[in-house]
Amino acid sequence: MRHLLFAFIIPIFLISQENYKKTCGVKRNLIQSATKNNTITKANLSEIITIPVHFIIVHKPNEEIGEGRNLSYEQIYSQIEVLNEDFRKLNPSFINTPDEFLPVAADCMIEFCLATIDEYGNSTNGITRYPYDSNQMSENYWEDVISQETYWDPKYFLNIWVARLGGGNDGFAYMPSDNVPLYLDGVVVKDRYVGRGGSAQWPFDEGHLTTHEVGHWLGVDHTWDSWDNYSCSIDDGIEDTPEQYEEYYDCPSYPQYSCDSSDMFMNFMDYVDDACLSLWTEGQKNLMHNIIQNDRNELLNNPYNCDNSSNISEEIKPRKIIQTIDLLGRPSTHQKGFNIKIYNDGSVKKIFIIK
Ligand SMILES: [Zn+2]
């Protein structure tokens, strides 16, 4: 009887592990992008770059907005907020960054907004809802049909498809390359791991999966060697992310070592749970800015940049955090305890950061 019981327990355990294990199907092109060559120009790191985002929500036809995989506006907008925190070093989890990595932790100076003008010049809330009567969306169907029907010009917009992705990946993105067709040049993420709170599911319920995929879209690779499958000789090509043999899962205790160094498993380009991700490095920031200046330079002086002063015809108007202060009104250093976010529409939101 004991053996029989064991036989039942193990498969359930394996299934639940599989559900929570992050996998990313990043697409690298054989033609090298600016990531891997030496002809890149020096990036100007002093300017904030704002990228208009177009969300494509692939949902079952019978789902109303806010139901099932047809995510609410609030859920989608929470993902924009997470991106703006993560790429500006304003993420609450940053306080968990180990001291040894603080000197290389970067404010990437990149911000995101929901597009307010579509590629035809019409007003939009930045969201396209796409009914699709299938239990899952295969990567092939996305490539052959959905991406081509829904993308906006990726030279000016970041397209993020949200779908019940089949095939084992929680998300994927194409690294920058001239060889990627325009309609594939974006990010795809599983609907249950989008945004913060709400319908997002643990352990990827803080929006960092999208941050990770957007990192790929901006040319950043995994922090370990995921090209040749595990070694200490090749990794992401970035100097200030330590050599790392393999990816980490769950929420490892600090420190962890491989390749004779302390591993930066809390970097957004690793696979650990959302709650345990906390930083980008200066090297990764530099690469992203180089990619924008070389491979995605239409994003600079973008004529489609979001106009937050215009009225959005449906749902609520996007808000933007303009400052975060502590209870005494001083600029917040994101210590634990109360912090107050001030938005551009004059509203404020109090958040409590728990170490
Ligand atoms: Zn990845």
C-alpha cells in the first residue's frame, strides 16, 4: 500500500513543478545582431527613452473584458507600471539586491506607455482584443496568422501578445535582427503571468516575466550560457554579470556560486520566481541603449510617442508615476515601510514595502 501511495503522489508533484517552472523560448537569429558585433556606436545614456506599447489580448470569444484570459485594462496597465519600475530601478524588490551587486545595479532610463495613437494616427488605448476560439495558441498559429493580423510597426511600437501559450514556453521574444520579419518582432507572454496582482498567478504574479522578454527584445541574453547549453566560457557577453553555469529556479538562498563567482540569480534575465528578481546591470543597460541607437533607432524621436494629454475614449486614462516619496516627503530610496507614489494626474497611491 505504501508503494501504491507513493506512485500517486510523485506524478502530482511533478505536474505542479512543471506548471511553475519558467521557460523562455527566446529566438536568436543566426545573423548576428548588434549584440554580438563590435561596430556599435556609443550609446547616450543620459536620456530617458519612452517606448509606446501595443498589447494584443488573445482571448476566448465568449469572455468579456476582465474575464478569463481577456485581461482587464487595470491588469494590463499594471504591467506598464511594472515595466516602468523595473527599467527605472524603482521596483520594490530592489531592496533585496545583495550589497555586492549594488555597484553595478542600473536605472536603465527606459520607460513604457500604452500607445495613445495607433500606426494609422487614430486615437487608441493601446489595446487590441483578439477573439480566438481555441484552448491554446500555438507558436505556429501565432506566426502564421495572429501576429500578421495584429502587429503594429515594431520600429515604433513594442507589440506584446498575451495568450494562453501552448508548447511549454511561458513567453518568448525575438532578439533584434534584420532577418526577423516585422510581424514577429515583439514579445509573447502567457496570459496568467501578465501584470501585478489581480488575475496574475503565483509565482510569476509581479509582472517580471514580461520584463525578461522585453529584455530579450532589447538585445539582452540570459545570464548563463543558454546558447551552447551550460559552460563557464560563454554567457551573455556582458562584463558585469558574473559567469554563471546554469539557470536558477524558485527562490534560491543567497549566495550561490558557479564558475568561481557568486551568481547574480536575482537578475531579470534569470528564471527565478518574480518575488526574487530585482535588478538590471549597467552592462545590460548599456547594451539596451546600444541596441536602441543601432537596431531600433526609430524609437528615438518617435512620432507615435504616447500623448497622455489626449482623451482616451474607453476605460481609464493611463497614469504615469512622476515621483515616489517617503512619509516625510523626501524622495524615496525604496526602503521598507510606507512609500507614496505621485501620478501625473495628481493622484497618489500609498504602498507598503515589506523586506
Ligand atoms: Zn529568456
